[in-house]
Amino acid sequence: MKRNSLLLATALLIGMTGCKNTPVQNEAWISNALDAASYQLKSTAEELSGTSKFPRSIHSGYDVNFLDTQLQRENKAYIDSLHPNPEALQLGQKRLCGIADWTSGFFPGSLWYAYELTGDEELKKRAIEYTNILNPIRELKGTHDVGFMMNCSYGNALRLAPNDTIKAVLVETADNLCARFNPEIGCIRSWDFGAWNFPVIIDNMMNLDLLFNVYKLTGDEKYKNVAVKHAQTTMKNHFRPDYTSYHVVSYNNDGSVEIKQTHQGKNAESAWSRGQAWGVYGYTSCYRETRDTAFLQEAVHIADMIMERVKTDDLIPYWDYNAPDIPDALRDASAAAINCSGLLELSQYVSEEQAKKYYKAAEKMLQTLSSPAYTAEEGTN
């Protein structure tokens, strides 16, 4: 079985902390998972200290021809996250990134979450160290991903180790994100590259938490209004009747839709599993912040679709729900972890019957992600 090689800590802790007010249960598999995550986080933090680099994934060899057959679209010039097969010495080693990479906030975020769950002061020290490295991102204007980058890092720092400097960082970042909002279109622009006129990707739902948090910090409703309008426009145009979503929707200047397609899924009409996960997490968080039942209903519809479409025994989805070559298609551990977080939190807002269904599914996914099938023993990777 082919598996995604994302770091355990990022995948596991996203799911474990999705249910913010629920204490961690004292069960053996949870303790083992936290021990493994803490070990990886601390060892990686020590290894990279002073480099201003962050762990992104693990270098692994793959059959490029097989991966190419998974993408059933005319233009295959761009394959997200794939690079030439690494040198033999790189296999099994960490693939690193700089602060401008869209994933840079995940490592400090995972350090903060692990500190929150364990009380380990070494994790707090490292979380502060790696959060501070991201300070220049407050000035970044060329991407929507600043929510990923700064809310995971500085947003969690504000919760767990507040000081007088953090608010200004988050406000400046949120202002730059709001500057990408077009009121005629009703969305925040995602990318500044490509042939699209105004591309918006489903991933952008994950950056709205930053705006909601800065609204609560400042009392200025412009942040909340931008987040709500973006979510409403996305809900109107990104989703099909079965509540699967397109990856990319590009708009004309008058707000009409230019094109609906994918950049990372199998093809334009497929259901890229990580994109569906962004949806259930994003609309759950929008309901949390607004109590607008339209957002809750959307989250429930997406959650039910995901649970219907995940057919694997361990509930870890294939990289695309319409992937060819199932059961040999690649799994996506990151999509599973995001699903966990969305389902755990969503279980707090629905009927008792729905809550049990979502919670049970999320727990099984977490148990799978923290099992030997998806994690490496200490010191082996």
C-alpha cells in the first residue's frame, strides 16, 4: 500500500486539536501518538535550529510514470509537489522549505499544539523560536496562504504565550490578506500566477480563521465581513450538487465565473480529497465564528459526502475520490488529518446521532494515522 510520507506531528496534531474544548483522553494509543509526535518535533527542531528552515515532507523515490497516469487531464506540465527523483543520499531525509513556502507555519503550529497537549516546556521554547522566524511574513502581499502561515504560528502563540507584539503581527498580516479581496467578485484572490483572471481555490477557506481572529482582536468588522463574504461566494460557486467541490474557480471582473477546474486533482470534475477536507474544516470554522446555520448545513453536507466517499478500511482516503487504479492509488494522510479536525469540531454542533457518527470516524482515522502503518519508529526516519 502506497502512503503519503508527511510528518506525523503535523498530520496527527491537526486532528487531535480540532475539538478545542475537549480534554485529551488518557488512552494508550493517544499517549503513544503524543510521545511519537513530541519526539519527532523536538528532534527536528534541534536539527534545524539556526537554519531558518522548516520541515516540509520526506524525500522518497517514486514511479513518475505511475503518478503521471493518475492525472487525467490535457495539460500535465505542472504536477504539484513532485520533483525529480532525489539522489540516493536524500532518500528518507527531510525535504526542507523556507519561510515563504505555504507550509512554513505548520511546524511551529504543531510545536504549539504539542506544548498545549503535553505541557512540555522544551516544546514551548522551540515553538517560540520557530514562530519568530516567520515575522517577515507579516509583510507578504503576494499570496493568500498567510493564514496558513501566520495563524498556525502567531495565532497559536497568542493563545498559549501572549505578549504585546503578537497582535500587531496578526493585524498587519490580515490587512494584507484583505487587500486581496475584490468586493465586485466577493472573494479573496488565491494566486498571482497562471492564466486565470481571478483564481480562487477551495484551500482559501482555511485562511479565514486569521480574519475571524483579528476581528476579535480589534473589533473591526471589516475582517469578519471579508471572511463571511468569501465563504458565501465560495459556497455558491465551488460546490456541485453532490457537495463535492471544484479545486479552482476563476472569476471575471464582473463577478461571473470564468472557469471551474482543478490544479491538483485528477481532472476538472473529480473530487480531490484534500480539497474536500478544506471544505469541511472551513465551513465548520465559519459556523463556529458566525453561528450562521447556512455554514453549518454546508459543513454537514460536505462531511456526509466525505464519509460516503471514503471506502478504505482504515478511512484514509485516496488522493482523489475519483482516482484511477484504486486500490493502488496513493493515499493522502494530510486529507485524513484535516477530515479528523473538521469532524471532531463539527461533532460539537450537530445532533447526538450525527455527533457519534463524526466522532467515531475521526477517532478511527486518528488511530490509523498514529499506528505503525503510518508512522516510523523513533530514530528510523
